[in-house]
Amino acid sequence: MPTPLAGKTKLLKSALLLAMLATSVASLASKPESAGQGKSKGQNAQGQAVPVVQIGGYFRDEQRQAVSRYYAGVQAKGKCPPGLAKKNNGCMPPGQAKKWLIGQPLPATLIQYQVPSAVIAQIGVAPSGYKYVRVANDILLVALGTMIVMDAIEDLMKP
């Protein structure tokens, strides 16, 4: 024969189970559709749109032209070292021919230079997760971490 205490315990367990079920259903109902799926491609953690970078397809003609105008002015002002200015090869040092490929990691042995802020002001800040670097006579967009070359503006000071 069941004791009065056993009946109360069973009733208490049932009430507790019902309360847990109700709160879990309520929490599931309040989550947005995208919950648990991570951030969408083309969106940052705040859900704002970010540019999607495709290999070889980031730089537009306007950006290429702006960079060409900038570096044409640099070369016209005589910023090349005297020995390189006479070679009429766009200030490229010997042995610095193109040693990188779009879609491949940038070799660690290549000397990288910071892209001038005046150029960044004209072409825009690199997308999140990427950076611009100058290697010889080229501006490259590389992925942070992997250093994969995503796109390039080549031959900056080509005569």
C-alpha cells in the first residue's frame, strides 16, 4: 500500500518534469531560424553584409586605375633609386620578377611592403580577414593566416 509521502513525491516529480518541458519548448520557440547554423557567408557576427572575396575577382577597374595614377606620380617624382630609374623597368630590383601566383600562398621568402595609406584611401580598406601588401611592383590582396593571394594589381610602375 502506497504511503502518503510516495504520492507527494510522484506528484512533485511530475510537476518538475512538466516545468522543464515547458521551459525547453519556450526556449526553442524564441530562437531565430538561423540559430545554431553559424554566420551566413557574406555576413559578419553582427549580421552585417561583408564583401565575398573570390580568387582573382576582387579588384575593380576603378581601383586599378587609381593605383596606376598614384604610382605614376611616385615614379615621375623620381622616387626610384638612381640605378633602377635608368633601367626603365618600373623600379623593379634585379631578381624580383613575379614570384607569386593568384590562388597560391605568398612565398615567405618574398619581401613585403606596407601599402601606402594614400593608396588604401583610394581603393578602400581590405575586407575583414584580408590585407593588402606590396611585393615588388604589385599590390596583392592576401588572406590573413594562410597568406593565399586572392587578387592583384600588377606592374604598378610599368612605363
